[in-house]
Amino acid sequence: MDMDVTKISSLVGLYGLKVLGALAILLIGWQVVKAAAGVARKAMIKARVDETLATFGGNVLYFLGLIFVVIAALGQLGIQTTSLAAILGAAGLAVALSLQGSLGNLASGVLIIGTHPFRIGDFVEVAGISGKVTAVNVFATELLSPENKRIIIPNGKITTEIIVNHTL
């Protein structure tokens, strides 16, 4: 009986500290990542980056930071994280390849939001379609045609075509 209690207490002492350390890394890391993402978003807005792009950048920073924190916590528990990092990298590559068109639209959306070739309310002609810009999103831009039709154009199409902004 004494042997079992001694064995259990030594296991709790050994693994309990690792679990407490991992929980501390998760909680503190989560707070740090959350604060850093908020600071980055506010800094981008202060630097006059479009709010949509600033929010998107803050979210990307937040999720990448969380992945780093989880990997650090797993490492504290004694789990080999090098293979996990390799798996995440391969998964990221597979997702990027499968979403190639969407990522192109995303990059074009960032370009449109950053360069402002047109703004909401402008009457434009893009990709051979005319209309009033009602929304500029990360993946697509919405127009309202003169016939009062809602037209959604992928941002990748917009950045590869001539843009005529009739509003000055």
C-alpha cells in the first residue's frame, strides 16, 4: 500500500508540474497573443490602413500566435512537436494549393483595399461591368447596376482588368 502511494505521489509530482506549466503557457500565451493582435490592429488603423484589412491582419496574427502557443504547451508536456510542425506545414501547403483561386482573390482584395482605386459610393466600370460600389470585401467587390441589380465580382477579376472610375 505504501508503495502505491509513493508511486502515485511521484507520478503526480513529475507530470503535475508539466501539466501546470502547459496550462500556464496556454493561459498566458493566449492573453499575450490576444493583446498583440489587438495592438497590431489598432496600429494598422492608426496608420490609416483600411479597417477591413486591419481586422483581417489582426485575425491572422491571432490565429498564427495561437498555433505557436499550443505547440509550445505541447512541448512543455513532453510531446515531440517537430513532427507536429511538419504536419501543420504540409497541411498549410495543401490548403493553400486547394484554395489557390480564393487566395488569389484574397491577395487582390488586400491590393484593392490598400491602393483604393475606388471607394464605396463611386460609380465604376470593372471587368466590363458598370455600377455603383456598395461593398469592398476581402474576396469580392459588390456593385449595384443602373438596373438595380446586385453584382458580385471576384477581386482577382478586378485587379487583372482595366478599372474606370467615373467618380472623381
